[in-house]
Amino acid sequence: MDPALLRERELFKKRALSTPAVEKRQAASDSGSHKKKKPKVDKESSSGSKHSAESSNGNFNIKTSSGYKFGCLAKIVNYMKTRHQNGDTHFLTLEEILDETKLLDISMKQKQWLMTEALVNNPKIDIRDGTYGFKPKYNLKDKKALLRLLDKHDQLGLGGVLLDDVEEGLPNAAKAIKALGDQIIFVTRPDKKKILFYNDKHCQFVVDEEFQKLWRSVPVDSMDEEKIEEYLKKQGITSMQETGPKKVLPVQKRKKQGGQRKRHFKTHNNHLAGVLEDYSDGVPAKK
């Protein structure tokens, strides 16, 4: 073999041995990266388990909190009101109420609280022999009972009845009110709430036109309510405002008297009035 080629071969081997292998470095870096990634995965899994534990504890705290208890009470009262409005006025035991409201997962402590405190002290719940029912403001069975209630209010001068109270106590209230027709008068208050009045048809009479003209000829635009009330009192007529709640006048504060009061000092030695001398302006001149 040519000696020049042999020399070049030897030189190539020396250069190859002196140059580090790039492939070995990549393998080493890859293995190191794999080792570093493993604990990260473990951290993520551990954090996920921690979040799941916290969420489970959060759900447990919600169920045992006072807000959850009062939420159950509100759900029961609303359910009892709805079933009463639908005509289901028979009483239920606590177990039946919890079954129908789907609150069977509450604890024995919460059941005891409902039986001894919450339902007993609630003004909208009526209790009879361990059973519970809804207690409306006006317990009305049918349209005739509603008409009697409105007539009684009209005779006693109590005014009308709120539509909300009628709907609360009368099963199928909308149907009953529609059936009564013109026997009821609706009045809407400034706060948009409707009031029912009894339409007394005996008070419907024709007023003479001459009287209407006299009534309309009296000018009251320039008079305020106080002047009108004063005029009615002089004529011996009592206004309707006196039958209602009286206005409470604000207490007037006493005004402080102007100037300071003069202070009076107690005098002593009155029995020596002619003997003592006054030296406030200096030594008095000799007489």
C-alpha cells in the first residue's frame, strides 16, 4: 500500500479520537430531561388530588353551613305555598314533605332543627298533630268566601284586600276572581300592587244634573288640603283623614335663650355693711 495513504489514515484516526462524539452528548441530555420531567408529573397529580380533596371538603362545608339550612327551609315553605294554591290543602308529615321536596339527604340534626325551631316558629306554617300545612293570611275555600271577605271589609270600612294575599290563600284564585266578574273592583296602587274592593251595587244611583253642576261650580284649585279640612270642620263635617292613622308631628327643639344669664353671688357679712370700706378703686380719701 502507498505509504502516503497509510499516513493519511493514521492522521484521520488521531483526529477522530481527539474529537468528542456529538451523539453521546444528545443521549445524555435526553436521559437528563426524562429524569427532570418525572417529578413534574408527580407534582401535577398531587396538586390534582389536593384540589379534589378541597372541592370535596367545600361541598361538605356547604351542606353543613347555616345558609344551606335556611335554603332548605325556604324551599319547604315555597313548596307548601304552591301546593296550597293548587288546591292540595291536606297536611303532611315532615318525612312526606322531605320526600316531595327531594331533601332526603339532610342530616338528623337538620331534621331536628326543622321540627323544633324552623317550622314551629315560621308564621306561614300551621301545625296539627305533628303534621304541617300552609298558613295564609286569609284562608279562603272558594269564590263565595272571597266575596264575603270583601263585603265584610267594605261594611267595616277596612278598605280592600291585596291581590297577593288573595292568591296566597285562595286555591285557583285566578279562576275564582274571573267567575265573580263585576262584583269586584280592581284598583292599582302607585307601587303597582293591585287591591280588590267589593262592588256594592246598592250604592250605584243616579245623581241629579243640577247637583252635579253645583258640585263642579265650587272652585277648590286655589285651596290646599288644610284649608278644605278647616272649612269642613267649621261646617260640622268630619273628613275621612281622621279615621286613618294620625300624622306624628316632629318634636320641636327648644331654642337656646340669647345672651348669658347673670350669675348671682351669695353675699356675706351683711351685718357689717356700715363698717367695711371698699378699696377696689384705691384708698378712699379721708373725711
